[in-house]
Amino acid sequence: MTIRKPAAQHAPVAYGVLTDSIGYRLHLADLVNMQGIARALAGTGLTAARFTALELIGSNPGIKPARLATAMMVERSNLVGLVRWLADQGWVQATEGSNRREKSLELTPAGSEALREFYHRLAHHEAKLTASLSTADRATLSRLLARIAGV
């Protein structure tokens, strides 16, 4: 989905209660962010969720799938296909965990290399996304969003 900017010749749209809605503004910002991520990761097969899982596994070697699901705020059953996709790319491997039923997840060397490439792609997106913000604005926004998300 492409976000369309309003054309100058059209009359402005009245947004009613949405004008002051934080939820609506977050929704619009999320659309802009997700479109930018999709462009940054185009051709890789990676989605924002797949990147998030890859980054969390890389930052937490040996993480259990249940803990990964909690960190991503998703149901564990929804994580199975995502982790399987990452493993099929050769980026993630499951190793024996502390018990036989639950595995631990870690990056492979190829996963570490892929992650470094994705960092470069996403750094450009982040810079573009926050170009109109000062350093202080960016820090404030990050802090406030973390508070809303409870992280």
C-alpha cells in the first residue's frame, strides 16, 4: 500500500476527532515506517517481523522461542513459521536447550553477516524517517513511544 499525499488542488479533509488522536497519529506514522522498511528490505524476502526476530536472536544468543515471542509481543504459535523461514535462509539455528522440549535459538555465521547488511539498509531508512527531528526530538519521541509500548 502506498501512502498518497493530498494534492494541493483538493480541499482539505476534516479529520474530526482523529485530529487530536494519538492512536491515529501512531497509525499514520506506522504506515510511513512500514513502507520505508519494505523499501529498505526490498529483494531480501525480509519483513519487519523477520528482521526483529533476527535482531533479537542475534542480541540474545540462546534465546528460547517463548522468550522471543514475549519480546516481540506475538503468540508463540505465530513465531514458528517466522523462525522456520529464518532457518531455511541459513541465518538461524536451533540448538539443544536446557530441556529436550525447548530449543535455544542462535544466529549462524551467515545470519550475522546478513544482519550486518540489513543494518546498513535500515540505517538509511531511519535517517530518512527522522530527518525532520532534532536529536532532542528524536530522543523524546523514542522515550515516549517506549512508555506507550511499555518497554
